[in-house]
Amino acid sequence: MSTAAPDWVDAGDSRDHRADAQQAFTAAFDTEPEGIWSAPGRVNLIGEHLDYNGGPVLPLAIDHRTLVAASPRSDGRIRMASRQDAATWEGSLAELRPGRPTGWCGYAAGVLWAAREAGRPLSGLNLLVDGRVPVGGGLSSSAALTCAVALAAAQLSGSGVSGDDARRELAAICVRAENDFAGAPTGGMDQAVVLRALAGHALLLDCTTFDAEQVPVPHVGELLVVDTRGHHELTDGQYGGRRAACERAAQELDVPRLAGLDVTQLPGLLPRLSDDELRGVVRHVVTEVQRVGAVVSHLREGRLLEAGPTLLESHASMRDDFVISTPELDLVVEAAVAAGAPGARMTGGGFGGSAVVLCRPGDRPAVAAAITGAFAAAGFATPGMLPVQASGAAARMA
Ligand code: GLA
């Protein structure tokens, strides 16, 4: 067995991050920012690929956050820079068009475009991004970026951002930025939790109405996120392919949304579908809806660790029926269980990215070491280990 040490990716101290973002802003724009905002990444506890199927999801915000330092400009121009990426962009609000600019600037610019399309007042802006959610890790670094920019732009333009209704509107703007500007067919779960999460809680979100309930996460277990560093992007077509399969299945069954089907209907419905791919996606969606209900009950009863077997079933469903796992994600689950973790599953869009592992109190270091060893033995890249807890929504930091 290898002795490779786990590569811990700690969230660190947010006060230091504020100072870093402030300094980088001053270096880029030669002036002080008017404010600093931050938005979290997210991990989905259960309910995968249910948002665009109109089902329930149960994500939580993590304590790894993206910061945006910003100030308004009176000339209607936008200037953007980042601490992580040399790409910058400068242009006017009026010249923003879907698909231009691209890259991380496209996500930030897309928010301003979508806000304008929604009729919101906007000034020009200087924006400095400090992205601290691992990019491509399946932890919604893009939603952290768009939501932090949306909040900064709204507050600097005098729009209200407090209250659930205001947050829901901002989330819709961020979804539009990703879907229609950046070309990422995201389903809305990520932006909702990034803007509406409550520390210590998971967000039970009904993706038909986008109504949400806060469900306390009991302190009887610990969550470990494992970034396999097998990176994925929502724009690479694989995620869109699964979404399209769900739409075909709904059409063949003549139902408005797959998540509205009940598990008892499956034996009658599956034979009506034209191929095994569609049977698999329907089986995953319908059984995953049930699993969300089971995990919510465990949380409400204060028995987080008892949710473990349901997380394992969810992983098997994504591996075998929805077919979006990878050998690395499967190995995280296998090694975590072998090390005594009650449950684990891949999380997010799939085809790479991260898994979430439920650990008994105090077990996180041992589970992380076992997974790191298993990756080394399999010849995979060293995974990143993020100790996470349910954190708060996007907010102004200074
Ligand atoms: C990505 C998307 C979400 C959701 C998940 C899968 O994170 O952005 O909208 O569909 O995949 O649950």
C-alpha cells in the first residue's frame, strides 16, 4: 500500500482571502474596491440530475468560496481580472453578446448581460475575481462565480438582494447567464443553493416550483469531498447528452417531467421505452426521487450516518443506470467503504469531478488516507481532499 499523504484543500481563513482580493483589485485597477462579495461552491448530498427533471434535490453550500472585489464605473465600461487566470476582458455593457467573451470572463459577463435583459439597472464595473472553489471539480465553481458577480452588480446598482424573492430572481439571472451566454445547460440547483443556503443546513429544493426548505444537518458525522481531478465541463456535451436522453424518455412516455413518476409505475412504463439507455435514465430518476425522501427523513431524525446505504444506492444508480460515473469516482466509493465510511457517492454532473463521503466523527483523516492510497495503487492522479461543512449563502464580506 502506498504511503502518499492526502492532499488537503482546506477552505482557509476568509479574512486573509479578503485581504488578498483587495490587494489584487488595487494592483489591477489602481484604486480601492467599493466592496467584496463571496459565494460558496456546493456539494449535492442526494438528488442527482433531478433538477431539470423537475424533482427534489438536497445540496448544501461548502465553505470554499469565490470572492469578487468590485467598484462601479460611471462610463458604462466593464473591466475584469482574476487572481487565478491571466485572461482579462474590457468592453462596454452594450457590446455584450452570448458567446463573447468566452472562458471565465464569459460567466461573469453573462451575468451582466442577463441582468440587463431582465431590465435591471446596471452601471459599468471593475471586477476582480478570486476563485477558491476548485475549477472543474464538480463543485459549481461556475455558480460561485456567477452568483458572486450577480450580488456585487446588484448591490452596486442599488437593487435589493435580501429576502428569498430577491435571491430567487438573482438565481434565475445566473442560470440564464450560464444557459444562454456561456452555453452551459445547467439545471438551476447550483445557483439556488449558492444564493439561498443557510449555514448548518442542506437546502431541500423542489425544482418544479423552486420552493425551498432548510433541513438541519446533524453534527453526528463528517463530510469529506474528494476531487478526483478528472475534470469535466458542463459545456463538453456529455451532460447535455444525458439531459437530452431524459427529454426523449419523457416524450416517449408522454409525461411533462420524469421526476413526477412513481416507482410503482416502473414495471408498466419501462417496456414502453425504445431502448436500454432510456430505460436506465428513467429508472435512475424515479428511484433517486425516493432516495431524496429517505435522506431527508434521516436528517430530520438526526441520524445522518444512517443515510449511508442510500448514498451508496444512489452511486450505483448513477454508475449502472444513468452511466455518468468514472473509474476514479467508483474507486473513491469503494475505498471509502473499505475504510469504514457508512456512505459515499459521486456528486454533481458526473463524467469526472468529485464524490462526497460520509465519515464517522473523527474518521475523515483515515478515510482520506485510505482513498489517497487506493488512487496511488491504481496509478490515478492524487485526489484533492476537501473537509466541508454546510455553509452560508453568497454574501457581502466587506
Ligand atoms: C450540474 C448542473 C446541475 C445539476 C447537476 C446534476 O451540477 O449544473 O444543474 O443538473 O449537474 O445533479
